[in-house]
Amino acid sequence: MARKGIVYLDTNSLSQPDSTRPAQPALLLTGDIELTKSFSVMRVQEGTFVQSTPWYLTGNLVLATRGGWTIPIQGMWSSPINGYGQAYNAIGVSPRYRNWLTLHGGYRNLEFSPFTLAGYTVRGAGFELNPGLLRVGLMVGRFSKAVEPSATDPDRPATFRRMGYCARIGVGTDRTYLDVILLNAADDASSILPDSTGYLTPAQNVVLGLSGRIRANKKLTVELDAAGSSYTSDTHAEPQPTAPVDRRSKYVNYLNGYRHLMPVNSSTSIRTALQASLNYRLKWADLRLRYTRVEPGYQSMGVNYLQTDIERVTVAPTVRLFKNRLQFRSSVGWQHDNLTAQKRTRTDRLIGSVSTSYTSDDNLTLDLSVSNYGLTQQAGYRPLNDTTRIAQNNRTLSGSVFKSWTGQGQLHTLNGSVMYQALQDLNPFTADNNHRQNWTYTVSYTRQNPATGLDLNFGYTYTLSQATAMSFLFHGPTVSIEKKLFTNKLRAFILGSYLKNNQILAGERQQGFTIDYTLTFDYQLTPVHRLSISGTTGINRGAQSYRQQQGIVQYTVSF
């Protein structure tokens, strides 16, 4: 109703709050905590060996607030091992506020780029800030702890305490961005006793990286990762000669004199790494081009492992037809090593693969694939002897069929596969003594009955391997039964396998068998608490007879 320009609001027509609907809690906790203990007993002719692992307490929790914070927490604690202290204690947390701020604390595994900081475990603190187009990231802390040499554990390598940081600044979004990354880490030479270092020397590493992506449209995406690493393997080494052997050292010396950022001495090596890719996507096809070049000796203290001394070009097209039911995938690549011509030989590899898959309307899937890996050698800084030159082809052909159907309230699954592998030596001087062929056949059938809670699985494996003066034959069945009891509170699972082997080595025949069986009970005590007990026994009879028993007890609390 309106009168003299005044509008009256009828509040009776407005929707009222639903008092029956529970309000969102201020703090929501989800996740689980697990306590695990295991043991192992090995019986061989020399005697009986018992190994007991410590108690492990692991947790994965997520806290969520009404204000927009999501706080994932991961942690692990272990009991002492043989009185020598804690095996491994770690906890990490990464609170995230909406989609633009993430904080890091404790043990974290961040990835800024594949050549700088790539999933390496750092104990410290950091953040990632992405307001608008700004991209900022920082992680500071301990890259490795100090470990003194131990006479009681000679296999444990000694290490210095390694401290460092990795910073990232860039512009853009997840779709299109450009980042500049700096990693600086160094060993603390005073973190372990000087007389215990032996051959160990303190190192320092500075890496400058560039990472970017351009997604021009829904079809085209270009990615680039590049880095240069200055790695000093011994910070106490002799000074750099007046005329550096590596021409790149003069640029690093300039930066060092300007900011004292990269110390350079006779143990310093400067290497680069590059990776670029182009992806072009259509409705029915994809095309991926990738180029990788990593110089020999490239190292980053923020990378666990990286294949070096490699240059590779890969082309990988994919075609999808009949609403993605039929797919063709292929990949062709060429790679070689000896980038700096410092090896006696250069190895070239030609890698190719083709695969196709088809999925029908009645849950039938067929897969076929062929791959060929060719390897040849060329002379490096010295001539190559033809009688020892490596020239090989590794060929693999495989196929599989998968079929599922339902009937009388049960789900049936049939799966079969076959694989053929062959090593072909292309060098006529060594071909007679260097060939190998493998055949592997597997078939399995599964029946699931949700009404009775009974699941059955039957499988059989046959593997034949033949090479010069030797052959191996392994075959046998596998059976598993799973039963749910007491309205699905208790799950009982048993798995058994028998594998017969027949081996011929240098004209001598050896026969034997291996039996493995596992029994598991998983009981849901309450909706929150669960107890699992599992035991495994393995018996081997043959050239090396043994009997091994393992057991695991696990208690889980879920929120």
C-alpha cells in the first residue's frame, strides 16, 4: 500500500528464519587419527630374525570456520627405536583464507617450480599471497638436520644442518602467470663436530628460476620453466682462479661482488635447466609438444631427484572419436645425453608408443598398446669400438579386456590382460649373447553381492621369461574372500596365493614354490572408532627357502 509517496513494506510476506535448521557451527572439525604398530619375523637356515617397528601416530585433520578459514593439519609421531631417540616426528599446518592467502608452518612440501623448490620437505614457515594479479610466496627454514656419524648405524649418512629460503614473486592468475623464483640454501659447517665430517664438505646453492604459463584461449596453452643453479660443493675450497674455466663464472662473480649473493670458488659449478611445452586442444583431438634440456651436474637443494645430462623432444597427439568412446594416443620422443661433450660416448634414444582404447555402452573396455624404445651410442671425445657399442630395441605389446555386468543383485567383473616384451640387440658382435623375451598373462573374475556382503575374487597369473642360457617360469592362482558381518560393522578378508616357479640357470634346473596368505579383521567399534588387525605369512621353498610372518595393528579415530 502506498500513500502520498510513502511505500509501506508488508513484513508478513517476507520469509522467516527456519528455526528447525541447525546453524552452521563456528568451528567444524573433520579428519582422522591412526595409531599403528607392526612386526616381522623371518626364519631362514641361519636363524630367526625379529623386527619390531615403533608405534606410529599419524593424523590428518581439517578445521573450517564460518569466517572463511580452512586449516589442514598433518602430523606424525613415532616411539623411540632401540633407545636411540625418535625415528621421525613431524607436524605441519597450512591455514588458508578463502583463495588468496595461505600460511605454512612446520614440515611442508611446497612446489614453486620443477627446478627450484619442487616438493622438498622443509621445516619452517612461509606464506603464499595471491590478491588480485599479485603472486607472492616465501618458505624459510631447515632443509636438512644435522646428523653425526654413528658407529652403531654406519649406513646412516652424516649431514650438516642446512638452512635456506625460497622466494617467489610474480603476476597473473592460475590460468596465465609469470613468476621469478630465488632459492638460497647453505650448510652450517659448525653443526657437527669437525673431526667427524670425514669426506663431508659444507655446500651452498643459489638458484634463480623463471616459471610461466600462457593460456591464450581454451585451445592453446604454453608453459615454461627455466633455472640457473650455482652450486658450491665445498665452501672452504680454494678461491676461483683469475681466469675462470667456466665462462659463466664471470657473471656470477659480478653478482657476488654486487650483493654477496653467490659465493664462487674452485668447487663451484654453474648449470642450467629448461622445460617448455605447448598444448593445443580441440573437441576431438589434443596435441602436446615438450622440450627438456637439463645440463649435467645441475643441482638444486630444493629438489629431491632430477634426471640430468639430458635433452629431449616429445610429440604426443591424442584423438577422441564417437563421444570419447574410441581414443587413440601416441607419443614420439628423441633424447640424448653428453650435452657438454665430456663423456666418452653419447647415447641416443628414440621412444615411440601407440595405444587405443574402446568403451562400449554395455561396460566393455578394450585396450591395446605398442611401444618401442631404441637406444644407440655415438662416439664422444674418444672413438667408439664397434664390438662394444650399444644398439638395442626394447619392444612391448600389451592388450587388456574388461567386462562388467549385473544379475540377480550381483555385480560381476571379468578382467584379462596379456603382455609381450622383447629386447633386441642390434649390434651383430653381441646379439647372440644378449636377447630376452617375456610373456605375461593374467585373468581375474570378481563377484560382489551387496545384499549378503560377500565378495569373491579368483585370478591366475602366468609369466615366462627367456634369455641367453636362462629361463624363468612363474604361474599360479590367487583367491580372495571378503565378508561383512553384524550389519557391516565387521569386515573379514582373506587372501591366498600359490606361485610355482621353474628356473633354468646355466643348464641347471631349480624348482620351488611360494605360498602367501593374509587374514584381516576390520571392526567398526562405533561410528568414530575402528580397529584393524592383519597378519601375513609367506613361505618360500627353493634355492632360498624362508618363512616370513608379518602383523599390523591399527586403531583409527574419525571425526
